[in-house]
Amino acid sequence: MSQDNLNIGNEGHIRAPEDSISLVSDEIEPSIKMQLKKNAKSQSDFRAYNKRTLSDVTMDLTDNRGKQCMETMSMLEGSTTQKIPVKKSMSLVNKLRAITKMRSLSQSKGESDSLAVNDHELILFSLIEDSPLRILKFNVLFGQFAQNGNAKEVARIIQTDPSRLHVKNNRGQTALHLAVIKGHLQVVVVLNEFHSDLNVVDNCGNTALHLAVLSRKPEIIDLLLKSGANSKLKNDLHMMPIHCAAELNDTDVVNVLLDNGVDANWTGENGMTALHYAAAKDNGEVMKVLIQRGGKPCKKCDYGYYPIHLAAKCAAASAMEAIIDKALQAGYTREQILSFKDRENNLPLHAAVNGGNLKAVQVCLSAGASVQAQQDDGSTPLHFACAQGNFEMIKLMKEIQQENFLAAIFILDVMKMSPLHRAAFFNHTTIMEFLLEHGADKDCQDINDRTPLLLAASKGCWEAVQLLVSKGADVQVKDKRNRNFLHLAVKYGGKLEQFGRALIKDIQDLQNDKDDFGCTPLHYASKEGHLRALDDLIKMGAVLNMKNNDKQSPLHFAARYGRYNTCCRLLDSHHGPNIINETDGTGLTALHIAAQNGHTKVVQLLLQRGAVVNKDNDDNTALHHAAANGWTHTMKVLISVHSNLIDVVNNEADTPLHVAAKNGQASATVLLLSIGAKILCNNQNEAFFDYIIQNKFSEVAVAVINHDRWEEVLQTSCKTYGAYILGLIEHLPAVCIITYNFKYLDISNQCLEHARNNSNNLDIYPLMSLYAMVKNNRVDCLSHPVCVTFLKVKWKHYGVWVYSAYLIVYILFLASLTSFVVNHNSLMHIEMKSMENSTIQHLNGAIEGGYSFDPMYTVCLWFMMFYSCLNIIKEVVHICIMKLRYFADIGNGLEWTLYITCSVFVLPFLLDMSFHWQWEAGAFAVFLAWFNCLVILKRFDFFGIYVVMFLEILRTLVQVLCVFSILIIAFGLSFYILLSIEESKAFSTPPLSLLKTFMMMLELDYMASFNEQYTDDREDTLHFGTLTLTLLTIFVLLMPILLMNLLIGLAVGDIESVQKDARLKRLAMQVELHINIERKMPLFLRDKVAITDYKHYPNRGNKQIENVSIKQIGMYMFLDLIESSPSVTEVYLPPAAFIIQYLFSIISFSKDSGDGKSLQLRIQNSYVQDDLHKLKVRLRDISTVMDKNNHLLRKIMQKMEISTEDDAWDEGAGSSYGCNVIHCRTNETYRSKSSTEKLKFKATVTSLLANRKHFM
């Protein structure tokens, strides 16, 4: 709390500020603040209360004055008829209310003067007791007293309120914690006397004892422990006080803890004792105390480490000295201490060496730890030091334990590696030279028979190799696989010239040695693409045509891995013409192998150098191998030189086309078909398409069906199925496909361009071809599958979304109207008709000008009014656009009637009125709204066909009734004359007679209307009985029997034509719908929805949905005049429209809506497949560009005579020596260096190019 909010007086008391508003400021809610001001007698009294010191108020609670306040409250409670208890637990507001009530009761009895003082005391008591600010300030003051060491004030406050002992600050610390941290022993004594909880923890889990240890307060620690503080409690770090003391390196604190019964071997985090914590912090003095007082250095932690190991790992030299010295004094032997093994069986000296601290190593060595000590894997500390390259540590070992050091030089680990092996492995030449000077065996062999020289060569440690060669290491030795030094040096990129001419002379005899695989060093150089080593070997006279166990020469290796420059060097040698056509064990030449692996540049090189196109042992040519793996670029190169290879057969009479189809290579199959490969049969009388069907290669089958020669393929005789189409139907039904070309159905852009060029005033509108079919009544054209599919695709592409949005809005309008009508009484209105003295009748409690309803229905009414007005404006706009053509559509009249009646129905309600005629208009509006909903559904295929049929039959019915209404009039007037005086009054007037006659077509009601009146023997009923019955008989024959059966016959007999006409009318409606929508689209949006080509798999499940969501292919000719178009518009569902598409698939073009999850999966798969295809195309393009750029950069570097590290390596596939491989469909693969090397290379070339441009 700031000094501004507290004033410290001369008496030492802390006073509140004089401004009363500061007392009830931010800590008190506004409601309490207002209640305080409202219940105070006056503002001056309130200020006077605030000026009282907190100590004065506190004393009021204990002195006689406070007692007088309580007695006064009891007296007031007793004087009232209804006692109002004022308890300590009451809230501030309730107490203020009680005081106010007592005060009013006292004033009513004339006791206001005598109770004024007491009432003021009660206000003070309640305010002081429960004021939030007072509680907050009081707690802060208490904490400050404890922290500042004011034991007297702390005691007084605790006497006043003992609960203050348990109050915590925002760090979870009590007064005891604060006093311990500041070291105020007297405050701690006071708190302890008041029984403060000694084991309470703060937010970090620290008890007062923890904080005393961390604050280095031995006296307080002693007091807490003797007062019963628990020394076993752990904080959030799982540390006890003894562990904290060990980390702090405070011997006084540790001694106090141990003197009070704390065990030095108690475990903390991960089972670590105090010795472990001290060892990790290199606290030697504390470790001496702990070991002397019973600490066990032989106790492991949960990770299996002894304290001495932890000290060694942490390079804690003083801790190690303490452990060794005190352990010896405690009775441990030196061998016992230094033979402790951790979980990994490391000895202390090993751990010290791994820690890298020289002093720790020196302590261990001085204590007697032997350099010859071996782990379970046989490694000595010298092995570790040699692997680390720590030369100073090795010299230290030699200085302290010279004899052991000289013996350790020859010790081998489980891999039979000496320390020299370890140093050579990591290229530590200084250490190697030191070991060799002290007699290390330079030709010692490990478990794989590798000497340090071979090991260094296999790891590319060329400095180590040079040192060992200079020291006379044997270069003739071989490893377990019979590989000599030259094998390994060439394999891992060694430069022979850097080893000196003397070594080259020594290894000349090794250049033609073979390993266990029959490979010479030249094989390794060819495989890895190491050009400099290759040149050196050729200069040294290495034999170029030596073959390995598989009869493969170095040229075969170079061709297999795409080493273009290696092949050039081998072919440029004097043995080049002799090795170019050599075969391996399977009859493969270098040309076969290069074609098999798709190395186009190598194939081109071999063909340019005159390689003969032979057959292998299976009579396969190079084209067979290239086709089997789908290397189309390589195939083009081979065919461009040897076109006769296209139809060459192997020993099974398989052509390259057979081989490509058998291996599922679609691109290779299409290429061979395009260049005219013959469709031949092999020895099993199978053509290439048999392999495709047998292996169910759908991608290859689709590629063949899309090819121009698809008819030739399908007409080929098939041994298995008789005809390939049957095999496709049985095994690959998805390959049967259809393609629709829509190029000439939407020619509005062409007509628009023509009109602009010729300045013709043509009426240009979308879908002109389809509109011409509708206009000229070209039924066959409009019902053509291409046109029907075009309309379906258009509908699903955008029409369904536009119309569905309109339908949703209309359904909201319909729901609002229906809900209002159903939930309101139609009789609750004002009836305008003549009565005794008034012309207004209020029905069902209706009040004129006061009709009201729920707010929800008000929103519905305003929405219906707005919707009706908006549609009326829309219809007016349509009249202006369509002019007289507008009135030819009866549906427009229906919509006008609907929206006018709806407006008439809704408007009075908005004016809080209800009339009879209004509800009549509402009845018409509801009927027309639902009928119009039926009309709207005709746009959707599932409902539309039935709606259109219903409207057609309705039109037919109206026409028939217009003709036969003459009979209705005839019978109606006759019955009026004969039955007008009957009691039923059904025929009392001509209109009622006509209506009754019309209804009699469906229900005669003979008994009630004719028979009873005819047989009741009364003259006034059925007066013309005989004539009436005769006329009734004629009516039955003509109307219910003849006319109704005629209508039924017409409906049944004409149902097929009605259905056909309904479909055609729906198509015409769809044409008009799309024309109207696209007319309102901007040109750029119209171009986006234009569709020129649509491809479709008819045999896929849920095909109607997949037609829209999946890219599809096929063929279909429109009117046998339209050729296929290369442009394809892919039709997809919008990404967020999956749910809507699933819902509307029910009312769309298929009854099978499909499963929602499967639909989502198909849509996602379509996107993934399309993205993968695009990604492949982009990768292919990028790889081509990278190939060209790489070639260009190489040429630039050669012209500028700049040598780089890449010049030593050939291009081609990656090798086993850390090479990354980049495979691409252009058949070009390159060895990829690290990203850093690439960046350096590019930066160098860029800089050179810039400088060259500057000088030019």
C-alpha cells in the first residue's frame, strides 16, 4: 500500500487519509459505497469516523467503550417488539439496515438524543468489522509488522484477531514466512507462541523451514525444528530443507539441521540424497560435513548414479576430493570408491573424462583410478579421451600414470579397437601422432579387420590417412571384405594426389585387386562418380574391362547410376571401343542398363558412340527395358535412332507394347500406340490389352480408351473374353465412359464478337442455341442427351444454388404466414354489418384499434409485408422488360394475386386492427402461397416431373369442364325448377342449384335428397316426383358415369404423352431459368460458369453426385457433327457446399442421395487427386528447369575456368556415401550436395556473373 493512502502519526499508528472518499474507493463496490454514505448521520460524522486511527478503533473492540456499544445494541434489541439480531457474521449492508431500523424505532419513542452516541458507535463497529478496505489494510499492516520485525505490534494484532495468523499474501506467504525471510527471530517467537502453523506452505511449496534454510538463518532453523517443524516436507521441486542446504553450500545450516535429527540420506527428487545435490554443485565443504555426519557416498539415485559419478559428470573437482578424502576416513577403501559403477557401468574416471574437466580427472587419477580400467564394452578412459580429442587430458593421464598409460595404448574394446582407432575415426591427428610416438600399433586390426588407416579412409579422414601413411602404415592390408586401402579411399572420395607420389607407387599394385564382390577400385569410382579418382586410376593403368562377380564392368556401373561424365571418360580411353558393347551375366549391355534406369543422357551418349542395339539373354532390347519402367524420354531417344525396335519381340513374343502394359506404364503405352506400334499377340495368343484387364490397370485402360486407336484396340480378338469390351465390363466397368462436348451449345461469346466486328444490332443473350431450340420447337434437339446433360451440369454448377437460396427465402415467408394463421383466431375481428343501433360488431372480445400479439409475430408480419412488396416491385420490373409476353404466363397472375392478398391480410395487423374481409384475403393468401410452393418445386427434377404432370392434367380438366359445363347448367336449372321448394334449400336459387348439381357428380346423396321426399306422401315435398327421378337417372348416366369415366380414360390413356410433354416443358423451363440467371451475370462471371466439355464415368456408384464432384472423361458426339474439344471445364462442388449438396441430392437428378460420409470422402479424394496431379506436373516442370539451369551453370563455370568441389563428382543417382537422390520423370537424376554447399555455389556463380557483366 502506498504512502499516499497511509499517514504515519507521531504515536507510531498508521492513520487513514482524511478524505473519506479514499477510504471507500476502488476496493469497495459502488453499492456498498452508497450504503455507507446513506446510513451515516452526516458527511461530517463520516469524515470524523475516517479520522480515527485504526489502533483506536481496534481498542474500541476490547475496552469498556466497545462493551458499551454492544450493551447499547442489546438494549435496543430488547426495546423493540421485533428483535433484529446484529451478529458478527452479518453482511455490511444488513447491519446498516438493522441500525437504521433501530434508530427509527428509537426516535419514535423520543429516545433519539440518548441513542445518538450509541448509534454512532454501532455504525463504527459495523464499518470497522466488515469494511473490505479495512480488512485489506489490516492484513497488509500485519504483514508489514511481521516483515519489519515489530514483534509488539504483531502480538497486539494477533490478540485482537488470531485469524490473522493464517492470512496469506499473493505469494501464498503468511506472517511466519515473511518474518523468517527477513530473519526476525523475535517475531518468529511471538508467532510460535500464538501457535502459528509451522508447516504451512507458500505457492512454491516451501515451508517456513525451507525459507529459513534458503535465507541462511541457523537460529530460526533451530527454533523451528525444536518447535516441531516437519523437516521431511518437500517443496514443488521435491526437495527437503536438507537438500536446499546442500545446494547452498552452507555448513552452518547443514550442521543445525543434522543436530536436530535430520537424516543426511533422505532422498528428494529422483531419489537424490543431499550428497548428490552437493556433488552436482561442487560443494566440497558441505559434502565433507555430510559424509562425516553419516552421509552414504555408496547410495545410488533413481538413475543409478552415485554422488561421485554425479560430481565427475558435472566436473566438480572439489566435490570429488571431498568424497574420496572423507570416504577414506569413514572406512571405505580407495578401490571401493573408485570402482562404483553407475547404471551404464561407467566408473568414476570414465564419468570424469566424459565430463571433460581436467581437475576432476586429475583428482581421480591421483586417488588411484587406473587408466587401464575398462567398462563392460572394454573402453578405457583413454578410449574416451581419444574419441573426444582432448589432448590435454591424455597428457595428464600420461604424466600421472605413465606405466598404466603406456599399457592402455594397447588395450582393445569389444570392437577390438585401440585408442588409435578412436582417434583415427574422428581425425584427431595430434592425438594420433602422440600415441604413435609412445608406441601405438599403427597396423592393429579391429573386429572387421580394419587398421586405423582403413578406418580413417572409410570415414573420409584424409589428414589422419596422410599421417598414418607418413608413419609407415601398411597400405597392403585388407579388411574383412577384402577391400584394400585403394577401395576405401576411392569409395569415400579420397584424392590420390594428396597422399604423395610415394604412396601412389605403393598402391599401384592394388588398383586391380578385387574384393569379395569382385569389384575393383575402378568399380567404386564409377559407381560413386568420383571423377578425379577415376582419372588417377586410368592414368595409373587400371584395367577398364575387369568385371565383378555379376560380370559387370565399371562402364555398367556408370550406366546404372547415370554417371554421364564417368561414361565419357571410360569411352574416351583407349579401351573405350572395346567395352561399349560388353555384356554382363544376364546379357545386358551398358545401353540396356542405362535404358532400364531411365538415364537419357547416358543413352544418347552410348548411341552417339556407336553402341549396338543387342538383345539380352531374354531377347529384350533396350526399348523393352525402358518401356517396362515407363521412361518415355529414353524411349523417344531409342526410337529416334532405331525405329525398328518398336515391334521387336522377345523370347515370349512380347513387344515393348506388351511389356509396358504388363507393368502398368500408361505413358509408355500411349507413346507406343501414338508412334504406330502394332497390336500383336504373343506366344499365349494374348495382346497387350489382355495384360491390362488381367492386372486391372484402370489408369492404363483409360489412357488406351482415350487414344485415337481405341476402336482398333477393342476390335482385336480376345482369347479370354472373346471381346475386350466384355473384359472391361467384368473387371474395369469404370473405364466405360462418356464425353459430352458443349462447345456449340453456348455460342453467345462468338455471336457477341461477331456483332461487335460487323456493327450489327443483334439481340445477344446466353445459351442462344438452346433458346433457338425452344423458340422453334425443336423437340428432338432439346431432348438430345448432350442438351439434357448440359442443362443438368449447368443446374448443378450454379442453378441449384441460386434457386435453392430463393426457395429457402420463400420457405421462410411461407412458414411465417402459416404460423401466424394457425396460431390466431380468425373470428377475433370487427364485423362491419347492420345491427340495432350500431354497424360494428366486436367478435370474441376484439377491440377496435387495439388488436395486439406477441413480438415474434410482429417480426413475421413485417417480414411478410417486406417480402410481398419486394416481389411486387420485381414483377413490375419484369413487366417493363418482357412487356406483352409477361401476360402470357398464368403463373405471373398467380404471384400477383398471392402478394396482393398477402399485403391486404398483413397491413391491418400492422395498424393494430382486424376485419372480416381481411381474414378472407388471408385465406386466399395461404392457399395461393402453398400452391405457389408446389409450382416452385417443379424446378427440381425429383418433384418437378410430377408437378408439371399435375399442371398439365389440371389444364386438360379445365378444358373438359368448359365443354361439359353445358350439361351442368342444363341439369342445374332443371333441378332448380323441380326442387326449389324443398326444405334442404340446396336448390333454392339458381347458383346453389348449379353448385349442388356439380357436387352431385361426386356424391349424389340420393336417400336424403330424393328418396325420403318421394316416399313421405306429402304434396309439398318432391312435388314433381316422377319427372325429377327421370331427370336424376339421365344425370347419373351422363355425369358421374359417362363424364367421370371419360376423364379417367383420358388421364390414363394420355399419361405417357403427358409425361413426355412434362419433361420437355421442364427442359424449356430450365433453359429459360439459366438464360434469366446468366443475363443478370457480369461477363467475367458468365465466362467462369461457361462449360465447354464434360466427362463422365457412367459405371461409378452414386454417379449423379460424382458427375459434379469428380473430374471425369469419356466420349460422345453431338449430332455427329461436333468434334471433341481440347478444352475441358472441370465441374466441382464448392468446398463449403457438401452438406447442401447432400440435402439437395434427394430432389436433384438422382433418387440415390448416397451416404453423407462417403460423399464427403469422395469430394475430398477428388480434391486430393487433382492437387496431386497438379503437383506432379509442377514438379516435372521444376525438375526440367533445374536440369537446364544446372547444365547452364556448369557450362559457365567451365568457360570461366573455375573449379569447384562439384567438379570432382559426377552427376547421376545417389550413392551410399551420404548422397541425396532426386528422381524426376525427365529421366535425369543428380547428386545433391548439402544446402550450405549449394548456397555457396550459387552465390559464387552469381557474383562471377555480376562481375563479368560489369566488365563487359
